[in-house]
Amino acid sequence: MPDMLKLYREKVLPAMRKKRDYKSNYQVPRLSKIVINMGIGTQMDKDAMPEAKEHLAALSGQIPSVRKSTKNISNFKLRKGMPVGIMVTLRGKRMYEFLDRLTHNVFPRVRDFRGISKKGFDGSGNYNFGIQDITVFPEIDLDKAKRHFGLNITVVTTAKTDEEAFDLLQMMEMPFALNLKGE
């Protein structure tokens, strides 16, 4: 059993039930899925897509799916059907293992890291944040990384409000920034 799932079942679930007065364990918010998106863009060379797929597969443990453009945009020299990004959806044990690695291995490796912003909630209990450089993941070999890609991570929860989702993620050891400068 992944450590984060064990943490959720043993500590977060009882604490959330007590804090919010839920009558059943099924009312307590839980993680539904984690979606990882990586935009490649259209101006990069042909070797960018295979390298990005290799990196995303290494850090997620799944083969990513290619996302293609849905319409033509002449200013970006983009044609319908051109690959513009890749994505992975993590569920179950892989989701909890990824969240564990993210909070305990990746965030401490980020230079001058002071926590993630509290502004990433979407109003429906989901949280979005970005990582500018994937080389902070220990799975990425720095010698093989020719380009520096960023990625967007969406943590989807079953929470109805942002406050419930914030409590859930904070109890799941997500390092949120302190209230400095209006964050």
C-alpha cells in the first residue's frame, strides 16, 4: 500500500470526519485522479516530442497520450491535427505514489521553494499548479535532457468546495505557502 494512501486512511479520514462533522466515510473528500499535462508547442524541432514522451513516461510510470490541435491558428503556424502536447492521467496506487514523490522528493529539490500557491483552486475543489522545469524530478537523467520542459499538474478531488479540498491537500502534506503578500 502506498504511504500516502495509508496516511489518508489512518490520519486524514478520521481528522476530516471530526473537523467537518461528516456522518459517513463516503462523505469525506478524497483524491479522484491526478492529470499531468506537458505542452510541447509547434516551434520545437521534431526530436522534442519523443524526448518529452520519454521524460513524462519516466516520471509518471505510464505511457503518455499525444494531444493534437483541434483547429488551425495561422499566427502560430498551427494546423488542425498537429501534436501540441502530451498528457497522463494517474489513478489508484500510481496517483498516491506520484503524490508522495512530488511532496517528499520533488518540492524539496526546487531551488528557493517556499510552498505552492493557494490560488490554484478552481472553485470546484480541484487544484492546479505548474512546475517550470522537470529536471527537479529524480527520474529525469540530466545527461539525457537536451531541452527543459515544464508541466501542469491538476489534482482532482471529490470535494465540493475549495475549503474542503484545501483541508484535504494540507492534511495530505502538500506544502502550501504561508500567507505572505496576499497569497
